[in-house]
Amino acid sequence: TSFLRGLTFDNAIIIVDECQNLNFHELDTIITRVGQDSKIFFCGDFMQTDLTKQNEKNGLHDFMRVLEEMDEFNITEFTIGDIVRSGFVRSYLIQKTKLGLGFE
């Protein structure tokens, strides 16, 4: 995140994709660069994190706790019913969720 220090994004649309792979410090660094007349979008899926080592911590849960308290921020959560992949993949993910599997 050191490359973001000192930057401000004015008049920008900022898309942070795969944010489930960022820790809280990284998310905090990104959001504090939002300048005037900018919009920021965070896209992520708790179920698809690559942070699996004991010393790694997904910061998205804590980050969302902060955002949920802000009037300036809207959170849109999709459900399993919003899956747009094949019917096979949708069925697999539904069954995996029902069995409680894949939650790291």
C-alpha cells in the first residue's frame, strides 16, 4: 500500500475488486484516498478469500462494520439466488452452503 501514500483520487470512480483478499490496513489505506466528487465500489466474496494462513486476516468483516455505520455508504449483498454461472455451479454452491462446507 505504500504506493498509495500521498495520493488523493478526485473526480474518480474507484473499483476495488476481490477485496476479500485485503486486510483491514489495506482497505483503510484505499478508502482514505477518496477525494472530492469520487465514488468507490468494493467488490468481494467472503467465501472466496485466499487468506487462509493463520497469520493472515481478512479485514473485510471489520471494514464492513465501519461502513455499515456510515450514512454516506450503501452496502448491497447478493445471495445464492443471484448466482449467474451455470445451473450446475449454482446447484453445487447451494449444496455446499447447506452442508456448511467451504467456510474457512
